[in-house]
Amino acid sequence: MDTSNEFRIQMERLFSQVAGREPAELRDAYVATLRDGQLTLEGSTIPAIVPLWKQRASGIIVPQNLATPQPLDLCLAYLTAEEIFGFCPPPGYVISQLQRIPVADVLLFVSQVLNEVRMPGVSRREVDRRHVEKWFNGDSKARALNLLRNPERGLIVPQALFLLAKLSLVHSGDVLLPGVRPGNIVAALITLTQYLGQRPEDGTGTVIGDAPGSLGRELIANQYFNSSNDPAKLMARFTRCWYQIPAERKGEPGICDLAGAYQAATGVSLADLTVVGSVLWAAAFNGGPHVAPSYLAALGWEESRLEEVLKLIVCDIPGFREVIGGEREEERSEWSFDAFGRWPVIRLHDDSLLVLDQELLVKRIFGWLPFFDIKFPPLDSKPSGHRRLVATADQCLRHVEEIYVTEILHSIADGGAARRVYDDPQLQAAFRQKGRRIADVAIDYGDAWVVIEITTTTLKRESVKAISEQAQIEDLDKLVGEVEQIDATIRSLREGEARLTDTPTGIRKIFFPLLVMAEGFPVNPVTLTVLRERVKAQGLLEGDDVRPLEVVDVEDLEIIEGLQEEGGPSLRSILDMKRTAGLSKSAVRDYIIVELGQTPQRSRRVHALWDHTVRPVVEAVAHLAGD
């Protein structure tokens, strides 16, 4: 037999055994390209069509394509009384227990639990487990610990704690009478969680369209209440907006001395407010929300000076009872805690001070509320010309906040792949037309534009307290009006961007519309869907070159700023990637932290501003400690 022919036959047989099942186009190609993680049929390079599975954090096994984070993963379901105790006490049980607990004891309990929850860097799961060990025994303890093995379950509900404090101010006495058996405060708290959110169905259902419905109404209130801010970023923003920008732009239209306006309205130095508030926050931060009467006296201030500051942020128990008792029925809801927001520090009967919630205190001092001190000052300090003072301060604060957002956008663009940032004056010069309003900022990325409108619009009280769906719709429609400016700018760029850039281009661009809510907005699948539907109904942001509208707040932008300093993706890339992500309809920060798995440090700009703000606080605390 011809040996060469025999060899050929053997090679063909070997080839058929090893690669005979390959597609025809690969049979002469000897090399096949494989992808990492791709499964193939045995003895071939043919991809295997088999289901792939992955276990989620909750323990549920799902198809791999569904294992990316979903909006529901951002929710924490709290344990109920029925789950922990094995039965459900009646609603009246909560009041019956509070009637046998002194009000100061309830407030101390609430402040201590909230203080543990609010500690930066503390694991929420660990806090829950620690309180299970402290509060329960026997079967209740075993049930609670088993339920908490699911990371999507939680024990401590801040909303329930605030409600407990509010109910106590109405139903608890000042002392426990002799011979009366004390009530069970833990059982009262857990029972209260059982009945949260149980309101009659209003017929709006849970299908989300162009109105929030009953589900959306609760989600907006829930997210607004549970939103948190990085204290350092809040302080940095406060310093820049209330002090630095007004000083740098003194004499410009719309600019005034905000710190001077505050003192003129309240009779209190804004610096004094920040020092006292920060010292109390530092005390709570260091584990001591209950402050002795003599603690602040160590500042060395005259008593009248200190009391003038404290009356802005401190209320005693009789005062709280009067305010809560005076609430109108139509204004009450499970999310109504305005009194605690205005006075986050409580003066107890022994004249000691109690920081009810350190997070509320930081927001009270460094958030929007100092403006309300100007608008609604103590009656004995209201100056002449007050109405004009309020209007001037309001205009200035909104203006400087827009400037602050623009500064962040420039920082983001400078640290990323953007070619250039165009601000309002340049956009107006290029595209101004009668009857056409233009967006505030446009960032050129070469192949795409990010078109941005900045607004200081805030949600109505009825919206954030889940009191009125109509109020929520009206708030969303106001935002549609802001989106009109983005739409007009996109149309202008389509018609002739060279009027802005002085550089003709034949490249077809993509547009990313971005609405910046300087005072925050609860972005979730409900609000984003409703807003986009109402924008669509107005014929805005149309065209296959326009990506879905995104809504961000200042802290979202500051997270992107920090991410870019660490070499992360650009603003344009984040917006592009997010639209096809599992968390496409959640907040940008949730997408970055949860889905991208990025937790960027604060930017250098924020660090510098925070250091400037916190330095006098550190000196004051050191003085109190006698260092």
C-alpha cells in the first residue's frame, strides 16, 4: 500500500475525530477564536446553547442575564412584628405602651438608635444584628436573626423611630406614676413598623404611566425622606455658596452678602450658627447625642449670644407638643416630620440638649434651611424691609447655586474627554432668538453633546410628604418646562453648532439631555418614567439622536467628579452606559456605586472647601475639650 496514501487516510480520520464537527467555514482554518467564559460542545469549538445561572445576594438563583443589579435591589424590606413575634399586636398597642413611658425616655431611645445608624462607615447589617441581640431573646431573637440573613431585610426603620418620637410627644407623660408598670418601648417600635404604609387603596393602582399613582406617591416620599448627604460635601457647598462666591462676585447683578442678610434677619451671626451646630454634631458623631447643660458654656460666649443661636435650632418638649398638636389634619402623614427638621435638637426638662438625629442637624445647618431663617425669622428680630431682604437673598442663593453647579461641570469636563464647556453667555450669544429659552451648559465631546439645564426648583411639601398626587404632578410639570430649554438647545445645535463652536462639522452628533436638580430629586423608576412620559407627550427630546433624559443632583455630579480624578469614565460615558444598564431608571449615584462597583473618594476641590469649613469647628471642639 502506498505509504503516503495511508498517511493521508490516517490524518483525515484523526481530523474527523478531533475537529470533524466544526462548521464548514472553519474546516480549512485550523484555528478558532474563543471568548473567555464561553462554553463549547465537547470535541468542537461550537458554542453550547445552555442556560447560565447565578446566585443573587438574596440567595435566589436566576439566569445570568438577570443577575445584574435591579432597582428592587436598592430597597430594604423591614421586619414586621408578625415576623418577629409570631403574631401581630393591635394598632392601639403602640399608644398603650407609650402612655406608660416618660417622653424623655422615648426621645433618648430614639436618638441613641438613630445615632448608631447614622455613623459613617458603620455596617447597617451589623447595627441591626447588634440590636437584635440587645432587644430580643428566645424564639423572637432566633426569628429575627434568621430573617436578617437575607441582606435585603432590615430591622431598624428611621421613619418608624421618628413616628415613635412624634407619637410620644403627644401621648407620653413627663414621668411614670408610682405603681404603674413601664411600657415596652421596643415592642411599641416593632409594632409600629407593622402598620406603616397601610392606607386605603385610592384606585390609582400600581401601573406607572404619566402619573405617579399610589405606589409612586409613597416611593417619592420614602426616597426623599431616606436620602442622605455626605456631610463633607454639604459643608463644602455651603461654604462656597454662602461665603466665597458672593465675596468673589460682589457688585455683580443678583449677588448680595448672604451672611450679612442672615444676620440682618435673625440677629444671629451665620458663623455662630455653624459653630454651635457643628459642635453639637461633633458631640453626636463621637457617640454623645445627649449633651449636658454646661457643655456649650465652655465656648466662653455670653449666655445671651449662645441662647440666640440655640433658639433657632433647639425646641423644648412643651414647644414640640404645641407645634405637633397644631398640625392641620390634611397636612399630616407618616412622612411629616417638619418640626424635627427645623429643630433637630431637643431641650429636655433638666435643660440638657439632645441631638435627635445628627443627619437632620447637618442638613439644618448646612442645607437649604438657613434661608428659611431669613424668610421666617424670630418675631423679635424681624427687620424693617424684610420682604425685600428675603427676595434679594432668595435670588442670590439660587444664582450662586447655579454657579456652583457650573463649577463642578467645568471640573468634570476638564478631567475627562470633553473638548470644551459652553456656558450660558456663549449659548445665548450663539442661539438667542425671541421666544426661545436656552439651556445653561453644553459640553462638547466631539461625537456627542451633553446639554444641561440647572434648576433650583424644590418639590412641594405635599409632594415629599405623600399628601397629594396632584402636587407631585405639578412638580413634574415644572420640570418639563425646564426640559424645554434643553430641547431648544438641541434643536439649535442640530441646525448649526458652528454658530457656537466656530468649527463646521459634518459629523452626526448624539445628544445626552441632563437636568440638574440643585436641591435634589428622588430619582427612581417611577419618577423617571413619569417625567419622561410627560416630556414625550409635549413633543420634546424627539429623534433617534437624542438619548433618554437623565436627572441628577449636586452630589451625583460630585461623585462623577471624584470618579474622574481616579481615572474613571467621563460624564458622557456614564450617561451612555447607564441607559442599557440594570439600574437604567435609578439614580446615577446608584448606578455608579452598585452596578459599576465604584466608590470614589471626594474630589480635591471638595476636600479643600471642607477643610476650610471644618477648621473653626475643630478649634471650637478642641477648646471645649480643654486641649
